[in-house]
Amino acid sequence: MPNGKPAGVRCVQLDEHDGCRIFGHPDRPRVCGSLPPSREMCGDTREQAMFFLAELERLTA
Ligand code: SF4
């Protein structure tokens, strides 16, 4: 996304399975690679991970 991904907006690089279309590609934003997964962030379910991400976006809006 040329001007960065606004909070609350789905990344255009996500495919229909929520996978990154440019994973491993040099054009992938550095910030994406600098955010390693963790138990706190991912939780045990997709719903827990999405709740954590929504909180991050809310806190950084
Ligand atoms: S890793 Fe980065 S570029 Fe890939 S889908 Fe997620 S936010 Fe988009």
C-alpha cells in the first residue's frame, strides 16, 4: 500500500486464506518482518489474534 496501511483497513496483500501474497518478497514492508509472532499476540485461536490486532490498531489510531 503506497502510503502505508491505515488502521482498520485490510491489507491489500492478504489473500482469501489470510496469507500474505508477498511473504519473502523484497517488497514486503520491513515492519511486517520485524513483528515476530508471539503467544501474547497470536493466542490460541484466530479470534484471540484478531482481538489483539484490533486492540493494537485502536491504541495506535
Ligand atoms: S505481512 Fe504485511 S504485507 Fe503481508 S499481508 Fe500482512 S500486513 Fe500485508
